Amino acid sequence: MARGLEKRWYVRDRVAGQPRQLWQFDDQTATNIGVTNPETGTATYFKALPNEDIWDCIQRQTSWLDPNVVEGRFYPITRAPGEFYPRIARPIALATKDTLWSPFLTTDKAYAVNARSQLTLLVRKLEAICHIVQPSTKTLDVYGHEIRNLLILAATEVEMHWRGILVVNGSLASKFTTGDYFKLAAPMKLLDYAISFHDFPELKSIRPFAGWSAANPTKSLGWYDAYHGVKHNKEGEFERGTLRHTFEAVSACIALFVAQFSPVALNFELSSFVGVDVPNWPIEEMYLPNMTSAGWVPINYPGL
């Protein structure tokens, strides 16, 4: 494509409570896409002079529209309108609130419903255990057969989600390692998720992926390392299947489910039992709605 015609997308952040704006740039022009006839409006269309940078043009024509100020700053978006990463929920940049969203909740409905059903069963099993052992700072290190079994079930479900997200984003690996799974930490901001349990206010919020590192992707997740121990070496590591690690593994399932489909995908039973604190997303990494009737277009997350 010739110089000056390559399109780039920017979102201008809110100013004085006004909605965000979608702008289309090239080397010569900047256009506010969200208004009718932007070429005839005030500060909705800019065209640079020959050999003038478009940003200098904006500054020259409208000094108060400073692209470098915090309020009203222009943020580059690397994805075109309508493009999204499969099973990776992000806020929509032009929405009123920065809430997680994903079209896969409807386009991949069967998977979402099955995952939610399995998550509901895991939570019910955890509730049943908590009817016998009251969760508290004094009891989180107890262990037993049912606790171990639930840890294995929950960690296995986490692995299923990890694999599914990698595959739907184009990964061709025949066998995945924990190092492969770690590649999802940044795209989904997994380290920032926090899960709280309404019925057990004594327990602190659980960040199931906190401390996860590429240098040691298995052992840096204590509950996941414990799962490997109790699954493959029950006789020698049975005591690692603790209530603490089981809470963390179930929390990891909840975080991954929400990170794929948003909190709205949780049913009433799950929402009544748990609270989910989701990450804050920079505008640059949000999704843009499609400006036509073409709908949403899945694109693979780079490097997965």
C-alpha cells in the first residue's frame, strides 16, 4: 500500500465525561469515524500539508487537541474494528464501561455452557467439603481423599482450558508443556485475577496465578505443582493435597472461565458463591466494535 494510505486505528479517551472516539489515521489525514461528515466538522478531520506530520497538523490547527495530554489522549489500537482473539475476553474500547466481553459466549455457546456446568459441579464439591471442614486460616492445610480428588479434577479442568485456548488461537503443538500454558498469562492478564468466596469472609481473596513465572512455570504455581505430586505420587505426596491448594485450583478454573467469557457468563449459583476481581485493561489492548454489518472476526493471538 502506498505511503500515506495505510490505515491506522486510534481511540481518543474520554474528555469531560464525553464518550471515547474512534479515529482512523494515515500519514496525511485523521478522521473521527463516529460522526457524520467529519470533513466539515470542527476538530473531527485533519489533513496535513505536504511534508507535514499528521500530529503536527493536529497541533497546528487545534492547539487544545493535544495528543500527549492524559485526558483525551489518542491510543493506537493494533487490531482493526471487529477483530478479536478467540476465548480471550477484553473490554470494548467504545463501551460506556470497561467490562470484559467476548463474542465467543454466543458463537462458541456449547463450549461455554459445558464449561460452566463443569465449573458449577466443582464449586458444589468444594461446598460439600466445606460442610465438613470449615475453611479458615487454621484449617486450610488439612488434607484428605475427597480434597485430593477435587484438586485433581479442578487442575485437570484448568489444563483443558489452557489447551483449548492455545488450540483455538492456532497452536499446532501435539503436546503442551506448562511453559506453553504460561504463554497465556500476559494475553489474558491471569496474574491479576482475584477470587473471593462470599460464605467464607475469613479467607483472603485468592490470586490463583500470582507468582507464575516463565523460569519455573510448574513449581511457581503451588497448587499446580501439588496437583502433579498427589496425582503421580500419592503415597509420597498425599499431604500436599490440601484444602488451600484445592481452593486455589478451583479459583484458577473460575478465573480462566471469566477470562474467556466475561463475568456475565457466570450463572446465579456461581455468582452467589464467588466474587471475581478482573484486571484493568489499557485502551490499546481493548477490542473495537465493527463499524459495518460484517460482525466479529477472530484472529489468532500472535505467538501462541
